[in-house]
Amino acid sequence: MTGWRIIFMGTPEFACPTLQVLIDRGENLLAVVTQPDRPKGRGQKLMPPPVKEVAQRHGIPVYQPLKVRDPAFIEEILRLEPDVIVVVAFGQILPKALLEIPPHGCINVHASLLPRYRGAAPLNWCIVNGESETGVTTMLMDVGLDTGPMLLSRATPIDENENITALHDRMSVMGAQLLAETLDGLKTASIPPREQDNAASCYAPMLKKEDGLIDWSRDARAIHNQVRGLSVWPGAYTFMDGHVLKIYRTRVGNGSGQPGTVLRAAKGAFEIACLAGSIIIEELQTAGKKRLDAASFLAGYPVSEGSLLGTETSGGETP
């Protein structure tokens, strides 16, 4: 326990382990700041962010400003007099007026080995780009996008078949542990901040639906990485018979043929040719239907070997 007055800012599941670590350590949590409740599901019922649910279970005051630049919200944070603000996947850029409030700064837990993969979706893009290693970094925030001085970093390998869900869960726990070490190190002044090398940086932009569109003229490994990096959202997809086909789990094969050609579609094996090698589809979904393993899908949706998967629909269907 540091004894500092702490405000926590975060929103999704990724931020929950860090908040829980602060609670378990007995830190003096003044408040939790998270995004407003959002409508979800078919009924569009307002649902609280995961971080809000954790805070409420432990009786921690929750603030949900529409915009953190709101002068009234900044005045409220000033009134609380935090020593430090911990930020994990909050979802809004903090203004200078807010960053300057805590005397020990705003500490961000970022899911990459900075300065690599600054931006909104570092874990997704490191998988899509075929990285073999990633990690988490704690840093002191400034007005730039993930450009502040680094405090601690921890690396971890990425298995060639690990998808975004598994990596996300591992990194959320690793980030929580690193934040605890960071607070202890700052309390004893044993962690000197290190400036980032801007020349070594790269950007991980917010994901778009079109990022999931599969180009079968790429090599099999690149498509496999795309599938596992986007399996939560937007999902990798192609088109078959004028309909969207979402692909959630694959492995790399050694088949060959015209890119996009169905090489096998029998006995549970669904294999598609790529520019180099092939993709064996293990889990997929057509629009409006359940996600199925390949064997179940092929049992109810016969596919002809030699048919072509493509990037165009005949009926204008969108994913």
C-alpha cells in the first residue's frame, strides 16, 4: 500500500484486474472514473462498463463524465485532491488541465512495449502484424498519444496460434501486476522515468469493419494472423455465394491453388488456397446463424470443392 490518494480511470474488462489489485492492496481509492453506460444488445438496454460494476461492488464512488474536458468535472477532480491518477484503457484523451492535477502524475498501463504500438488497439495489431513478442508498459502521461516517459516494461512471447482473447486476458493480469510494482517504485523513488524513442514508434489505430476483409491473395500466415487478431471484433470475413462468411479460428496448411479456391470441403476439413500455403478453417459463421466448427458447418451447408471465396457480394450484404 502506498498511502497515496488515488483516482482510477478505466472502462473495459482489460482495466478490471488493475482496479482489483488496487482494492486488494488497500489503496486509498477516492473514486473511479469510467465511460457513461451504453446501450447494448437487441433491446439496446443501458449497460454499465465492467469497471463500474467492480467499483460498485466495493462501494467506491463512480463518476461517468460524457467528456473529461468538462470544466465542472475537472473542478471535481481538483476538489478530491488525488496524489496520483491511474489510467487503464479509459477511452478518452485526458486534457492538460487534468494531467497536471496529481503531484505524482497520471500513470497509464499500456498494452504494448512502448514506443511500439501507440494507439487504441495495440494487442490486435501486434497479432495481425505477426509479432512474436509483446508486453505491457507503465508510463507517465503527457498530452501526446502514448508518448510520455516510460516507467516499467514487461515482455511476453506470443504463441503463433494465440488469439486476441487469450492475449488480452494475459496482458490484463500482467498490466495489473506491473502497475503495483510501479506504484511501489515511485513511492521509493527507485524508478527513473525514461524518454521514448519516437523514431522506433509505430501506430495501432482503432479497428474498422473493413480491417476484417480477407484478401486471399496474401500468404496463409498473414491471413491466419488477421483471423486471430480480429476474432472478437470486427471478425475476419470473406464472401461465399453472395453471403458474408465470418471466420473465427484457423490454422495454416500447405495446400496450393488459385487464391480463394476451396481445396477441401468434406469430412470436417474446410481448406482454402492462399497466395502461399492454405488456410484450414476451424470455426466460422454465416450471417444470422450460430458460430459452428467446420464439421458442423459443412454438414448443414454443403460447399463444392473448386468453388471460389471472394471479396464481393452479389446482393449487397454487409458483415
